[in-house]
Amino acid sequence: MNPIAPISPKRRSSPKALCQHTLLEFHGCDAEVLSRVRTIRERMLAVVTAANGTIVKPVFHEFSPWGVSGVVVIAESHVTIHTWPEHGYAAVDIFSCSRKLRHAVVRETLRRSLGAQSVTAQRLSRGLVPPGSIAQRRSGKAKAT
Amino acid sequence: MNPIAPISPKRRSSPKALCQHTLLEFHGCDAEVLSRVRTIRERMLAVVTAANGTIVKPVFHEFSPWGVSGVVVIAESHVTIHTWPEHGYAAVDIFSCSRKLRHAVVRETLRRSLGAQSVTAQRLSRGLVPPGSIAQRRSGKAKAT
């Protein structure tokens, strides 16, 4: 690993965000789709790929008696989903430190994939730092441990 | 899998949340700690266990030239971390559908583990549904795919 060079801010204007975080609430979804771990896994991986995400490691988990949790670790950070088939509800988070990942594509593709009647989105900026200090663009390694 | 029984709301008062989501911003952290994937992995697993989380699958990913992304899928949902050693910053998310997981323990234990000078927290309620409709408490299976 390279030695860590602390970044000195060059300017003192308004802070910039290291990451963008979108929180999505899908309501009125197809309960059968939300309950099948294989279906959710397939659709999430397709959606992340369509949105220009570089998949590092997907992990999906089935609840008893129903419901699915899924995390897709991507080179740009992560996309997660948690489903409640009995409520027709899914919570999705997109966290990315690269403009390459298209959050709107995740939202719209998943809206169709889950058969959602409504979706609400909240976008948050994470990791506010002085603007002159963002010198490095991170690139993902394929290695996951 | 059991057939999915749609939940009928019994009352029409204020909605209840299916999940709690805490967003944590750690600033002024130890850059060396934030840069080591093994250290971050060990500390995150210890923190999640201390907070009563049931670990299903941890995935950690090292960036080039530095920085770590980690996701711990837990039976209660997930805990994630993304680090920027060059900024002394880490973003942590705790998403849980069980009161068993102690978010404050994650926050305070990680504050010490990362050597953070400051931490800010934002708590969000996710998945608002009518209060009489929350009939099921989900339990995690050990199976992850």
C-alpha cells in the first residue's frame, strides 16, 4: 500500500461531498417478486450493471417466513435492498463515490422490476470536505475479503 | 416458503416504521486504521457483535491507492463502512429491522476504534406502514447466497 499523503485544503469555500447516497422507498410492489431471493438477486445484479456499477461481491439473504436482504458491494461503494413482501415494500440504498454510477437508472429500472406503484427518493451528500482537498479518485480493486 | 398473507391495517393512526437507519459521519480518524482492510474488518465484526448483531456474511474491499469498503450483512439487516484515510473520514450506515441491534453501541465503539475526533449521527425511519399492520417479526436464516 502507498503511504498516505494527508490532503491539504487549497481553498476555503463551501465543502464538497465525497459520496452521494440515495435512499429509495418502493411501495405497492409485487409481493411474489419481493419474496423470491433468486429473483431479487438476478434483478439487482442486472440493475447495478445497467447503471454502470462494477460488481465486486453480491450477498443475498432470505428471511423466515419471507423477505429478502441483499447487498451488492461495487467498486463505487454499495447498493442494498431489503424487502417486506407482506407490505409490498422495499427499501433500497445507493451509496457511491463515483459519478459513473447512475442512481436514476437504479431507481427507474427497479421501479419496473419490482412492479412498484410508487417510489420516493431522498438524496444525501456524505463526507463533506473542503473542495480543494479532493485530489484522489478512487478505483476499485477486484479483491474482496 | 410460506404463502404470503397480505397484512390488513387494523388502525388508521400515525404510521410506524419497519426499520431504523442511522447514518454516521466520523471525522478526524486515525488514517492508518482507516487504510488497513484487515483492521477495519476485525473492528467492524467486533463492533457488530458487541451491539447484538447476528453476522450472516461480511464482505470487505480494498481500494487503490487506499481506502476500505466493508459490508456486514446481519440477520437484522446490514452495517456498512467506507473509509477515506486521506481525509480521516469514515461513513457508516446501520440499517436494522430489529430493536435488538443497539445503534448507539455501534456509534460509540466505532468512535473509539477509529480514533475519531468527532461523530455526527442522523436517524431515519424507513418503511412507514399503518401501525396495526406490523404483525410479523422477522428472524434471520443463516443461509446467504
